[in-house]
Amino acid sequence: MGRLTRGTVALVALLAALVTVATTTPADAATRSCSGLSGDGSYSHPYRLGTVRGSIVIRRCPPLISGAGYNTAYFSFALSSTARPTSYIGARFTLGRNTRSAVNPRLLRGALTVIPSSAAEWTGSGPNYTGRYLYLAPLASGGNLRAGGYTLAVGKLDSPLRSTSTPSYDLVLKIR
């Protein structure tokens, strides 16, 4: 059997943390209602979360539905410092018979995609997944997400024929 490297041990720790992410709300999380956010969720007027320090859960965001303008919601926020390992952002949801499309997060800085939806980790087990999350540290490109302004885009990526809607969802941000 081969030797475990520090990188392997860190990866195992991150994967163990991901299992916990799916089903729990961070104990120290501030909660807000999605309907109380300023902005309209569009690219040009995203919902505004302000500066995120610690954990925040935005509850009861409306389903994303097929059709132009309704299949993606945007949330702007700022980090006051570099994200540390096990920091994550994403969506928690429950798939059902009529809502089989997941809520897929991606992270933007301006027009640049910093972390694509393809990097999101699934939680739960198929076909009844419970969320998709993006780790902010360490990034696949190296390093950790730096302080500054970002936009989290959450979208419905499945075809309209498979499911016309995602379930409603909670947005979860845990910044360490």
C-alpha cells in the first residue's frame, strides 16, 4: 500500500466535510428569506447579500423554471478576506417526481467564470440528490478564493422535457 501524502489527507478531510454539508445548516448561520433580499435576481440586478463573514442561509428561494429569464438566479456578495479550506457555497434542495432538475451553482467575478457548475459536488445519493456545492478553497486552479466581489449564479440546466422546474431551494454560504 502506498504512502499517504499531505494532499491526500487534506482531500479526505474535505470529502468528509462535504458529507456533513448536505444535510445540515451551519450552527452559527444567520438566516434570511430569499423574498426579503434587494435586487430582482437578474444578471444586471442580482439579489444582494452584502459582505459575507461566517455562515449565512438564504431560505425558500423560488424554483427555477424553463424559459428565458427564469432558469437562472444571480446573487452578489463580497468576501472581506481570502476563503480558508472547507469554505463553500451552493444550494440545498430536495428533488421530487415533478422537480427532477437540480439547482446548479457557478461562481462569477464580473463576466469571468471563476468556478464552473461542472466543479460542483453533489450531496445525497442519486436520483434523490439534496444539493450541489462549490468549494472555495483550495481551487482546482490553485490557491484559495481571494477577497473581493463575486456573483453566484444558480441555474436549471436540464432540458425542459425532463423537468420544467427545479424545487425551491436554500442558498448556503459558509465562509471561514
